Amino acid sequence: MNFINMCTLVERNSKTQENGICQIIFEMSTRILKHFLKCSFIQFHVIFDILIDLIFGLYYKNDIQKVPPIKNNLILMSASELAEKIRTKKISSLEVVTAFIERAKEVNEIINAVVEDRYSDALEEAKEIDKLLQTLENTDLIKEKKPFLGVPFTTKESNEAKGMLHTMGLISRRNFRSQEDATAIHLIKNVGGILIAKTNIPELNLWTESRNNLYGQTCNPYDTTRNVGGSSGGEAAITAACGTAFSVASDIGGSIRMPAFFNGVFGFKPTAGLTPLKGIGLRQEDYPNSMAEVGPICKKAEDLIPLLKVLIQDKISLLNLNAEVDITQLNIFYQENSGDIRASKINYEMRTALLKVVQHFKEVNGSVTKIKIPGSEYSYRLWRFWMTQENMDFKLNITNRKYRTSAFTEISKLLTGKCELTFAAILKLIDEDLFPAEDPKWAMNVTTNMKNYLMNKLEHNGILFYPSSPYSAGYHYTAFLRPYNFGYWCLFNVLKFPVCQVPLGIDKNGLPIGVQVIAAPYNDHLCLAVARELEKVFGGWVPPS
């Protein structure tokens, strides 16, 4: 090699090294810039949330109310305890139903949860049950066949109940009445439950507050300036306020667990495909591949398994609900946040509550494992995609199936004062019409990876503790400014895992806090065993008054 060639080679190597160094510097700078922007966005979001609470707090400061104290201790009991006392004739069904009706009337003036009642019919049914029980000596068969005989319950307005309104919160359906019960409601009635009322929802069940133009807004019994959640907001509010013994609700994106959290009660979404969906919403048949499930909302954890047994009926063999669970042998995992920077930051009290639960199980089990579900930061986007795979047409259903509307149509009506929809429904139309759809291949791949990851962690003996929300119930209307917080609930509809919302007391503002308890599919009994343990240790539901 001559001198010139050597010089050329050295020059080339120098340039290659220089380019490599430049590339490394560029990549490092890009990462630093992205990290800086991410941190800046998070800090801005924290300040934005503080300002929201400050402004709305000042606006609502003179409007705060709570429901009045409880006068009749009957309504503090679990549904299971009430059923036992009715069966053994220690109290009458009429006494129980009367007590809950009186309480429902008392609190509804404050929280606007009940939108239609059947109090007179319920009282007559209670009298007939009492007459029947007087003729029976042996009640063992009653306990087996009708475990909730004589116990009052409520359900959300969107669940069909024969002869009652089924408007779905739409002005265009304001006079529609159901010709038959939803299968789930029939099952509860068949085991002796007495339906006393139906409660408020958002339009078509698709918003995180229970408000519509027919029935107005439902308020939180702990603080009437606060959100009750959706779509089973009326159910959770009336249950927490002791206006019903238990509730039959439904959950396609947190619609049981979100309201249960905001109102400090237990709410359970079973493994997907277990409960009947006919008559739930506008469904005229069962859809086994849906993200939606029917489930209970109640004040006491002991009611969860008995109610679940009634609701799943012929599929009960798929679960092991009678199994004894040794919580000391469970594998415990937890995740501190979703990772979605668009969602609010988990506040101190919610994080502290989660870590107290984790610490308790660390002491009981010896170890716990912190994880991060790959893709949990995309919870909302994934749910948005999988909703397009549900057997429903929002644009058609929102007009009571008269025609397919659009964002442009409804915004035009809004500007001319002719729109019958809430702003939440218009936002849904805007989302469908103006924002790009999620990539199906991407969504399916991420969902599959998440399921596989979590299945491998939980297997048949694992539990995951996951935050319920960044903070307790927000002020009315603030959900419009924090839409991505919804991702904390909808993730587990996407994954179709069983989840129990467990109350953990109240925060410094007197509002409920809690945690979600997740198990692998068909291990619902593990969720419910852990819910009972947490209730025993942390106290569970706290009366709002």
C-alpha cells in the first residue's frame, strides 16, 4: 500500500468514526430531549390537575351535602344476612323492604339515583313472601333454591325489567317500557330478590358520569359535588347510601368498578363470557365474545359469591367458587400506575393505599413482585379498538335506531338549540367521525402480548393489585378534562380478566378510596377471597354519613 492510499484509508476511518460519534451523540440527545419533554408534560399535567380541583372546588364549595345518618340498623346488614333472618323468621321481608324503601326515598332527594320505582308492588311481593314463610317449617330447601328470598335490590335503567322504563337515557326513548326481564334480572327474581327501583345512567351507558337529559345528574352520597361514575353510577350511589340491599349492574369499560370505587362499595366484573347479556342495554341476545359482563355491587364482600352463583347459573362448573383459598400461598403482584402519561398522576393517598395493601400481603405471604404490564400505557386506545368489535352501532342506537347520525349533524343541532343529546354523546360522535381508527393488527398484537404476559405471571394462583384511579371521585364535569383516567378500568375489559373493586376506607376529603384485585380467567374465587381479606383488614365500606 502506498502512502496516498494509506492516507485515504486513515481519512475514511476517521470520517467513519466521526459519523459514528455524531450518530451516538444525536441518539443520546434525542433520548434526553424526549425524556425532558415527557417530564415537562407530566409536570404540566400535575399543575393542570391542581388548577382543575382548585377552580371547581371554589365553584362548588357552598354546595356540598351528604346523605343523612342511618336510623334503621337493618339496612346496614349484608344481603346474605338479611336473607338468613327472613328465612328463619327473625324479621319479615316486609320490614326489610319497607326499611330500604324509606331510606331510598330519603336519600334520593339529595343524590337523584332512583329514576323509577315500584315500591307499592315490592311491598305487596314482600307480604306474599311472609305469608309463604309462615306456612313452612323447614327452610333448608328455601336456602338452596331461593337464597335471596325477600331481599330488595335495584338495577340500572339500562337493564330490562318487565313493565319498567328502558329509555337508555335517551329523550327519543322516553316512553319505552320493557316487555320482559333481562335474563340476569329474571335470575335474581327467581331466587327471591324483590326489585324495588331502577337507577340513573349516562346515555347508552357510555360516559364516566351518570347524567342525561331525561333524568338529570346523580350525585355522590359522600359529597354531592362529586361524580358517581358511569355507567352504573346510580346503582353504586344508592347502594352506598343504603337505599338497596344489593345491585345488579353491568361493565363494558369499568361500568361496575368505577362507580363502586367512587362510592366506596364492592363491585365485581367476572371472567368474560360467564353472565347472560340478553336484555342488558339494547342487546336482544347473548354475546359470548363481548367485553361486557353482568355483576354485583354491594356493601359487604360476603354477598359477592352468592350473587355470582345466581348470575352465572349453568356455567358455574367453569369456576371453583366453593374452594378454600389459602391467601398465604398466593403469588402477589402489583403495578403502581398504567404508564399512560396522558392520564393523571396517581396521588399520594391512592399510592399509599395501594402500598398498604401490598405491605400487608408481603407480611402474610413473605414476598410480592412489582410488575409493569407491557402495553398498559395504551389501555384507552386498546379499549377504543375493541369497542369497534362489539355488536353495536353507536350512531344508530343514539337516535333510537331511527337513523345513523353524525358529529356534524348533532353539532349543527346543538348550535340551533335542537339537539337532544348530552355533550358526552357528541364527543363520542366526534371521536368516531374525526379521529383516525386504531390499527387492528397493532391492537390485536399488543392485546395478545399483554394477555400472555399476565397469564404467565398469575397462572392459577396469582393476584394482581392495580390502581383503581389516580384519585378519588372528582367534581362534576371534570371528567371532560381528564378522559384518559378511564384507562385504569377499561384495561381489564380488554383483557377479559375477572376484577373486584375493593373499598379501602376514605381519604382526607371524606371520599372513598380503593384498589382493583385481578386474577387470571376462571380464577374469580381468588379475587373474591382477597376482597374478603382486605375487608377484614382495612374495614371495607364506610357509611357516607
